[in-house]
Amino acid sequence: MDITGATAASRPEGVRGSLPALRPVRRILDETLDRIDGLEQLQQLDPLAERLRPFVRSLPLGAVREGLRGGWLGYSAHPALVQIPIGCWTSAAVLDLVPGERRAATLMVALGFLGALPAELAGWVDWAELPTAEERRAGLVHATASATATTLYALSWAARLRGRSGRGRMLGFAGLAVATAGGMIGGHLAHGRSADAA
């Protein structure tokens, strides 16, 4: 099955004929997904995961814990919450490319950073309840990428406030790249969980 969701036999001739142009993209995508799959085999992450898991579970969150887990939604709140930082940071990247939009970009960076905090907390709460070591390994890498992106954006915000807009933009673009990589890992993890549940 290819990236269009259709098998080679079921695709119309015109679609089949256009696929050679997509082969480099497919190869990169397949290699990326293979690497993400490989994260689940990183057994060296298990000692850290086993130390972090009881710590996260012991956080005195009270009723907030179930709210973050999305009991009121019927599914995890984390995927919904991450839309705030990702949306704001993507907007900041676009605004950074537009002359005269420095203040608007800084605002988007700030809002994204503030929105990332509850999103990451929700992610950690979910991570502590993942049922398998493989999921916890991938989840730990996802959480590390998310924390790295949030840190880069905190530094970007600070640089912008000091008038170092060039440095702020570079930190922002780096943060968006890391957040995108982390998002791919998170999406893979969420897809795997839903596939297991199906």
C-alpha cells in the first residue's frame, strides 16, 4: 500500500503512472517511519522510564489528572492541547518571514510557549499510563523532543525580548523542526495505540 492509501492493483492507471515522481518522498517517509519504529527497541531507556513513571504518577494533581487524561472527552486531551503551541509556533515561523511582523511573531512564540506547558503535562500523565515498555520508550523520546522544542522557544522568546530578533528567529526555526520531529513520533505512538485497541 502506498501513501495514497491504495494498493497498486486498485489504483487507476493515471495514478499509477504518476507515482514514480513520488518515489523519493516515499523512500524518505519509509526510512523515517523505520527509524521511529526503532525507538521502541531502545531498551537502554527502560531504567530512566522506570524511575520517571512512579514520579509522574505521584504528582499531586488531584482531579486535574483525570482532566488532563481526557476522561471528560472520552479520549486523551494531549493531542488537542498540542494544537495550541504547534499552531502558534507555525504562525510565528510564517510571521518571521514577513517584514514588519516582529511583534506579532514574538506574541505567537509566547502564546505557544504558555500553551505548551499544559500540553506537556498532559502528555506526561498519559505516558505514565502506557501499558507496554515499547510504547514508553517511544513516548520518552517524544516527550524529550517536546521539552527540547519548548526550551528552544523559551530561549527564542527571551532573545526577542532583548532585541536579538535574528537569534530569536533561528531558535524559533530550530524549535519548530524539533517539535515537528517530536510530533511525528507522537503521531506514530498514538496511531499504534489506536491500532492496538481496534
